[in-house]
Amino acid sequence: MTTSTSAGTATEDAPDGDGTHRPPSPPQAAPGTPESPDAFEKDVLPTPKGASRSLLASLLRPHTRTVWAAAVLLLLQQAAVQAGPLLVAYAIDRAVPALRAGGHGPLIAVAVAYLLCATASGGLQYTFIRLSARISQDVLLDLRGRIFRHGQALSLDFHERYTSGRLISRATTDVESLRELLNEGLQELIGIVLATVYITATLLYLDWGLGAAAVATAGPLYLLVRSFQRRSIRVYGEKSSAIAAVIVKFTETVNGIRPVQAFRRERPNDAAFARLNHRHARTNGDAMLEMARYVVSSRLVANVAIAALVLWGAYRVASGGLALGVLAAAVLYLRRLYDPIDRLGMFLNSYQSAAASLEKIAGLLAQRPSVPEPADPVPLPDRPGSRPGRDVTFEGVRFAYRTGGEVLPRFDLTLAAGRTVAVVGATGAGKSTLAKLLARFYDPTSGSVRMDGVDLRDLSTADLRRGVVMVTQEAFLFSGTVAENIAIGRPDATREEVEQAARAIGAHDFIAALPDGYDTDVRKRGGRISAGQRQLVAFARALLADPGVLILDEATSSLDIPGERAVQRAMDTVLRGRTAVVIAHRLSTVETADRVLVMSEGRIVEDGSPADLVSGRGRYAELHQAWRESVV
């Protein structure tokens, strides 16, 4: 066991048992690698009980008054529609006999009433559609925004195990399923319920026997609906997962198009995509088959019921026990009662699809960040004087990923303000994990990481991101201008401040030579400029942000020699006076560090200045000798 309490000295305890090794990173499918369909089911997020209903209620709550207004409109519209058969019965039984006797008044009254009902129904329907469309669009706008904001708020570990294609599927395909339900399905359901209530009550009013017989036939139809609903839940759950798998595969392949083409993965990719596509087609076919079975069965039951009731009613008319107009109205009502059964199937079709989508969205939104915002954030202390750097302390830190064992055994480490510390070691030694803890992409399993004495978990996200900035191996630029990408470091910066940062880094000359200078659109991922130029823009962004702690994670490993030299000159400017952690494989970037930490299997095995470690016989001396030989 090695221990020390002096500033800048690592402390580590021997691990329990036979030691620990860094587990593999969370599984990420390589671009263009074929996946079995079952692989896409492993990432399905658990949905807490009642989360779907709570989500829907929260989406509709701001529109409560409009929803009630729409319901009243539909209630009145159905009353106007269902008045038609009653007017027909009145015309046959009263108006026609009166017309034979020379009285035109009853027939004119029926015609006027029918016209008024039709006009009222049309006007109410138009108003209802406008209101419901407004509710639908507002709800979907809110939901897409929630998904986007929540996706940004979730921690890095979530995005490492949940593919971007699935997020895209949640915000597109699943939201579209809800749109179909809100735009068409809910109107159908409410209309069917109201029509059933109106028609049943009216049939019972017109003739108790016919009404009771019509109600009795609802039993077999109810059983059909329940059977269809049970089967369709399974089918639409599979359908939603299948289309998500197609989107994931498509997105993954397009994002990795370079290795796909470089390693000639087109044919294997095509085969993998074909399997997923056929699976999606099969689930679609299963859904349509279930719908066809339901429609055929429901129509058969409805037509048999109508035929039986008409036959019985005809015998009663012939015997004088039932008025002809009442029978005619009853037949019209029976058609209106049973016809919506098909539409109910269509609603259940949309509902099951939307329910499966809503459950997946609710599962996503129920995920909580593993690095949450503190309830009572502590302000970051002001930096004394003009000192840009901050003290960093790792106290009793341990860390383990969800997917494996302990990566960093317990250790203590102090980084003095304004000093540059290089971290080297073999791949998988724990270098990047240490950097992610410092940037608070993850929280320690135990212990704490402190900046100027404040636990990072107690800092607000805004203070933390102002205090700690990371520049990674692949500088990510967003679509937009060069100036906009630099200003990400400090969005309120003026154009003059942006240009000053670029000049200080040495990026001004190449930016000025671009077609539109600082207003040049770098396009998707900065593809319009070279890797070295992208890295210089990233350093200008970091300098503009003016952090107290700067992390450089393999910031030069992908560059050629000229590009590396340009970036190293930029590093000298950015690192000056700041607390810096430089993770590097190329030891050329380590030479100017004040201190070097050598890591192996999650432990700091060497700690000292570059000169001291080179002159020794440890791992760093071996790495340095191997690097010098490779350069020669």
C-alpha cells in the first residue's frame, strides 16, 4: 500500500481479492455490424406503473378547458345527428297520413327540422375539428420538446447504452402514432360512445322490446372487441420495436458510412437490414390480419342481429303491435349502432399502436440522470486575484460502471491550481474514466471529487460547466458558422471576443481564408474544414469559456505532425495558468507537463515530473524510450 498526504501525491490502497480490471466499455454496435433482431429488445426501458397515464394527463392538463369545450361540441353534434331517424319515424307515422288528409304542415316541419339538424351537425363538427386539431398539435409540440430536452438532460452513461436511433424513433415514429390517435381516434371513440348511448336510449324509448333486443346483441360484440384488444396489444408492441430496430440500423449505418465503405460492409449490412425490414413487414402484416379478423367477425354478428330484429319487427308491424315508422327508425338506428363497430376496431388499431408508443416514451421520460442537479447548489468560490486555475481533489474515490466490476480502486489525488498534469498508460488503464469523473459525466461510486473544496455534486450544472471544460480527441462542431461554434464556449461573447480567442489560439488566419470568414458554415460535424482546424476551433471555444480546469482527452492523437504542432502551440496558450489534465498516448504532448501520472488497471503506479520519471526505470521510462525509438 502506498500512502502520502502531500499535495500532488497519489494515494492508493491495494484492491480486495486478486485485483480489479477495467471492464469493457458499455456495448456499442460497430458501424455496419449485423445485428440480430433480438439484440434490439435488450435496451427496452422499463416503464413505471401508471407512467403512461400520468404522461398523457400531464400533456392534456394545460388544455382542460378546450377539451371540455370540444366534448360539449361533440355531444351537441351527436344529438343533431341522431335526431334524423326520429324525424323519419315522425314523417312516416304522422306527416304522411296528415298529407293524405290535405295537411302539409307536419311534413314541412319535418323537412325544416331535418335541414336544421344537418346544418347544426356540420357546423358543430367543423368547430370540433378545429379545437381538437389545436389540442393535438399543442400536445405533440409539447411532447417532442420534452423528449428533446430530456434526452439532453440525461447523463452520459444513458447515451452510451441507449442508441441515438432509438431516441429518434421515440421523437418521430412513436409521436406520429400518438398524432393519429389524437387527430382521429379520440373523435371516433367519443363519437361511438355518445352514439351508443343516444341510440340505446332512443330505441328503448321508441319500443322497449326492440331496445332490449339490441342491447342483448352487444354481448357477443363486446367479447369480440376484448379478444381483438388482447391480441393487438402483443402485435403492436412488436410492431413498435420492429420499426425502432429499422431506424437504429439505418441511423447507425449512415453515421458509420466511412468504415462501411472502407471495409466493404455493404452486402452484410444489406442482409442485416433486410432481416430487420422483413421483421417489420411481418409485424405489420400480423396487425392487418388481426384487424381483418375483427372486422369480418363483427360485421357477421351485426348483420345477423339486424336481420333477426328486422324480421321480428316486420311480424309485429303486420300484427299491428308496432308502427311502421318506428320499425323504420329502429332499422336506421340499428345500422348506426352496429356500423361504428368497424370504426371501433380502427380506433383500437390506433389505440394499441399509440399505447405501445406512449409506453416507450413514458419509459424514456421516466429515466432520471445518474448525475442529478443538486437540490440546493453551492456557489463556486471566486478565483482569487487573476489566478485562472482551481485546486482539484479526489478524496477516497472509487468507481465502477454499471456493466462491470470496479474500474478505479480507492485512491486520493490532489491537483494543484495552475499546474498541468499529464495522465498516461495503456488503453483501458482508467485515464478517460478519471477525466469523466472530473468533468462529472459520472459520479464516483464512493468518495468525492472537489474543486476549490466544493464537491462537484453540490455545484449547479451551469457553475460546473463554467468551471470545467473538456476538449476531446474528435472535436465536434455543429452545423453553423465558425463564429457560432467558437461562441458555444460563452454564448454571450461578442464577435470581437470570439475573434480575440481565435487569434490567441492561432486559428484566425485559416478562418479568415475561408469563403465567408467567421461566417462560413462548417456544415455537418465540421466536415468543411480539416481535423486540425476543427481542433483549433475547439481550443478557441475552450479559451473563450475561460474555465478553471481544462481536460484534454487525446486532443492530438488523430492529427498529423503539422496539425499536432499547431494544436500544441494552441495548447500552450489555453493551458497557461489553468489547472489542466492532459490524457495522451503521444508523449510529445507530455513534455511540457509539470507532473505525470502513470496509470495501470485503474491505479496510479507512478507520479512525478517528466524529467524524474524519464531518468528512472519505471513504466514511464519504458514508454518514453519506446516513443523515442518510434520517432527515430
